[in-house]
Amino acid sequence: MELSLPLDPANYDPIDDLFEDAYKIFVVQLKYQDKRPTLFGKRIFIDSTGTQDGKTRGFWHIASIGADDNKYDMFPCVNDKCNGTCKYKCDVDHCDNILKDDNSVPCLYRANKITWVKELIELATQNKFHPNLRVWEHIDKKTGHKDLLIRYVSEYIDYVLIFKIDRASKNYPYRLKTAFPIVLKSYKYRYDKEYDEFIQKK
């Protein structure tokens, strides 16, 4: 399966209009429960509370990057069109950053892939053994909670969805925490190790 093409930043002027289009897609595909896909036959919780710039927290969990993720000496989008058009440059202290209080910053490189969230939920549900997919559970050491990770890996794409597993909730056992393209080798190695360890235990 080929994922859809990301939104092209070259088509936007001003560039922040890309976030507007990404949010429109989010509203149609993910914001409302009756439009949202299920995961393995179970409903998914996506945070629809609060707004920044008229967009809910659930959207910004997908379309922003946290301070902890941008502390490295390279931009995640260094080899992408987004790098030349993004005004934020991963700078949480940027004067236009509406997410500063959350210690995050809007990210074009994440926002323009918004369609992949729904596509990968549907793909995993249809066939979690798809050759491009790695699906596993892992205990988050920071929170102690168990997460479900769905990672899509191909020649040019490495992208992950992360859900908190809430087995106590009959209505929403999967809570979307975040989704993002994997760029750094340290992240790739870490997720490779987690997946291998999970498979070995099965």
C-alpha cells in the first residue's frame, strides 16, 4: 500500500495556510467519532478539548513538535521541502508560536502528513501483518502506561502512531497520543529494539 502524498508546502502562501488545510482534513477524518475509523474494531479517543488558533489539542498532538524532540543539532525536515518554508525552525520561543505554553511548536513536516493517521489506522485494522507495518505494545517508562505503536516502514517513509492502551475503558481502549515521521537513527534503533523484543516474547 502506498500512502497518500503529503500536503505540498510549495502550494501555500502564506505557509500557515497549510495548517488550515491540515486541520480541515483532521476535522473530516478524525475529529468526530462518527467519522473516525476504528482500530481493531475498537473506538479511538482523540482529544477534542481546548483550542489553540481554533484547533483542538488532538490536532496539535499530530501537527506540532515538542521541545524535547527538537533539541538535536539537525532539523527533522532537513531533507524536505518544509525546511525551506517553515518560519518556526523548531524554535519554541519563536514570537509567533501559539503553543509555547505547551512547550511545543507547530510543525509543517508533521502537519502535512495528517492523512497518514487515518490511512495507517485502517491499514493496521485490515492487516496488521502487512509487510510495511510493525505493530507492538510497549510500557512507557515515564508514565508506566502501556502503549500501542503502529509503525509504517518503506524505502522512503518511516512513520509511527502511538496510542495509550486503556483497557479499563470499554468505550475508548485506544487513546491517540501522537504521530510523527521518524528521522533520527536513535529513534529508529529504539523502535527496532522494542519491536524485536515484543516479537521474541510472543
